[in-house]
Amino acid sequence: MKVIFGLLILLFTLPIMAQKDERAKKILDEMSAYYQKMESFRAKFTYTLENPVENINDEFSGEIIVKGNQYRLTLGDQEIINNGQTLWTYLSEVNEVNIDNYEPDEESLTPSKIFTAYQKGYKYLYRNELSEDNKVYDIIDLVPEDQGFEFFKIRMKILKQDNSLASWRIFAKNGSRYVYHIKEFEPNVTINNGFFEFDTKKHQGIEIVDLR
């Protein structure tokens, strides 16, 4: 799951590029610990693609199940399954699956990495406290040290009550913003053997594209 404005970029990043805010780090550490103690989890979420310049505002619903570095993600007509070694991308609309070796890189924000991404290759800054719908959140910005990334900032919204990640917004250099908002969350779900593998036998007439 790889995520991909010039004066606005400078306005956002110049004040924070040289900082690693200790207040932000404490909150991020607590947030990370909250998820690291779980063996697995299931989350239902909304994903919104925003681009004010092109007047785009598209929203999709999704669900993800994560265990360690393995995950199964459903978003629209696409399903992505990763068992830590192999990556399957199934497109139900055309009944096609692409199979590839899983090769994570520094820029990729996988579902299991979003909670620990700040620990390597990012600056971070505490922005403000936000009260919304009778809940209080801490807002923290992450900025990648590598300016070659296709995004220049991640804004995280963390619930004070339990240090859970309520949402995050990724700001891309092309003007797009990718927003993930957690709607439901269930920790320590039971996962059956083979859940993080794609079974082609369950899809009659499927087209298999093996890229390995």
C-alpha cells in the first residue's frame, strides 16, 4: 500500500524539519506501545482522497485485519493480502489476482508500519490539542527526512484517553491528501491458519498474473 503542493510545502515543513519534539515522542511511544501489545486486530475505516485543486473528494469504506507484519485489506473492489513474503492483489471487478514478492521499502506505509514509522526516518512535532465530539485528541505531524518521498507530511490524530490512533492524513507533493479514519476497532481477533493467503480455487475462472 504505497502512498504517493512548491511554496506550500516549504510553509509546512520549514518550521519542523530540524526538530524531534520530546512531547510528541512521548505520545507516539505510548501510541505505539498500545498496538504493539496486541497479537492482532481488526479495524473498519474510511479512506478519503482529497485534492482541492482538482475538486476531488472521494470516500471509500474498508476493513483490515493485521497480525505482526501480515495483513488482509479490503477496499472497494480490491483486496490485498500479505503473509510477510508474498503479496496478492485481487480485483473482484475483473476477477484477476496479481501475485508478487513482498519487498517493503522505506517509503511504503504498510498497515503494520503506521504505528512505528516515526521511529526511523522521520522528524515529529506536537501541533495542538483538539476537542471534538466530547473527546480530546493530540495532533502530531511527522515529516520524512528523505525529501525524495512522494509525500511531505503525515498528520496523526491520537485519542488521549487510550493513546489509540483515531485518524491520519497524508499530504502528497502533488496536492492530494489521503485520509484514513478508524470507525471500529477490535483487538486480539482470532485468525485461522491460511487467512493471510489467497486461495485461487475459490474464484472460478480467475486470471492469475504472477509477477514473481
